[in-house]
Amino acid sequence: MTAETEAFRFSEFGAPDVLRWQPHTLPDPAAGEIQIRHLAIGVNYIDVYHRRGVFAAPLALPSGLGVEGVGTITALGEGVTGFAIGQRVAYVGGPPGAYATFRNLPAGRALAVPASLDSTEVAAMAFKGLTVEYLIHRCVPVASSDTVLFHAAAGGVGSIACQWLRQIGATVIGTVSSAKKAQVALANGCKHVIIYTEEDFQARVAEITGGKGVDVAYDSVGAETFTKSLDCLRPRGTLVSFGESSGPIPPLSVASLGAKGSLYVTRPSIAHYTANRAEYEAAARNLFAAMEAGVLRASGVTTYALSDARKAHEDLEARRTTGSVVLVP
């Protein structure tokens, strides 16, 4: 069915003010698509990257924005099976366009949502939770004996990661920017918290680990932390670089990895870890089960009206938010 919708679109890359709130008519879903009415929309740092056009292959403009949402199915395209009108689903990935009241979406990205879970909580958790799922269970499977360094430990991904790592039994060292965020990180499962604006995190990690270093470092900050994160690793440790909120990472000499202790570095993408439908569904089952069991909870969710998406981006980039950010139509 066609639907009258409002959505954020942008025709040039740049600051949040490039986003324009526009009404338009949404066509019937194409073959293999579903149409949904959004109940809640997750905001993720990848949205900022898309808006800025920082990736090597930026979006074709004009474009929508947002790759995560929870909604009710309002129409099914030709050939879609396994879903029903009125069913509540979540999605992660697919073409950007989540910042809208209604949208069409490839059915292959839709995930059935357990009835016990709240829509806003799922929107706060799905993208970030699936990110954490692949980071700590598949990219580098973390064991209870491991010591982990996690940057931005009070952020959306960091908050979920600390909770899940606590359940695994790993020792988590988190970095944050303020005393307030330190309390959030501790509550979510960090054993040690470093306020990086007040002390050198590399020196503090060495002190905490008795000079041994950590088994794995998870770094979404990028320019400000990458080199020192390498120096926090034990021999044969792994640095997982999955973002660059502070700017592009400087060039890396591969030979230096040997000199620093036969280190590993990986740059994973959720797109590659959820491209296979069976893996995507299995990861979602793992995440939703952890949520239903109370292992994971949405920590410090900040909600904005959908029409205030520009403000949400400003606050996210200024690091004024903790936990997850959700837009509500």
C-alpha cells in the first residue's frame, strides 16, 4: 500500500544541518520487500559517518539516513513469506532510510521481535547489541580468563559490551571521558574505569595488568586512541578497530606489529557479520535471549522526537549522550 510519510533526507554531506525533514508518498513495497510503520528508530554512529560521507564509497545522494528500527508491518511485497501484516519486526542494515515514519525494507533484513521486549528497548539495543555479539563472540571470542580494554565504555555499544562481558566473566577495563560516565561503566560491568581526560590510559592499563597488557582492545574512537591501544596489548594480543569517532586512524606499519609482540589488528564490519541470513538470525536470537534473561538491558536510553534528529546528532557527536539514542515518531 502507498503511505504518506515524513522522512529526513540529505543532498550533500556535512554537519547535522544538512538533514531536511520532508513529506513524501511512499510507494507500494517492491517484490521481496515489506513496508513498516516505525515505532522506534535507533541512532548509531554509522549514521554520522553516512551523513559526513567519510567512507571510501559514500552514499549516492540524495539519500535517507538510518539503518535500524522497530516497526509494525503494514504491507508485504510480492514473494515475501514468513511475515504477516501487523507483525512487529526489527531490522539492522539494508538501505539507509530509518529516519522516517514509514519505510520499505528488504524482507531479508527483518527480524521477528519477541512479544516480551519493548520496542524502544529493542531499537536501543538491536544494532549495538548485534555489533557487540559479533565483536565478543565471533570476531574475537572472549573467554572468562581474558582481560579486555573497551574504549567509550559508557556509550551505546560500550554499555552493552560491558554487561555481556561481565556475564562471560572477563575482566573489563573501560575508558570514559568523565566521572559521571565512569559510574555508568562501573554499573554495567567494568572492573576498572579510566577517565582518559584525567590520566594516561596506556600507563594505567600497564599498572592494572602488572605490565602484561590486555588480551584484546576494542577501539571505536580511532585517531586519539589507536596507537596507544596497540601498546596496551599483551604479546599476540588483538586490536579490534571498529570505528573512528575522533577521526581517521593514522597509517600503520605492518612491521611494527611484529616488533610490538606479534600483534593482530582487524577492522570488522557488521555488514559482513550479518550478511548471511542464518548467521544474522542466530545472532539476533542470541541477543534477544540475553535481553529476555536480563543479562542485557538498555542502559541510559536517551529519546528524541524523530523530528529532532539533527539535535540527536549534535549531542552524539559532542559526546553529550550515554547509552543508546532512540528517535520516536
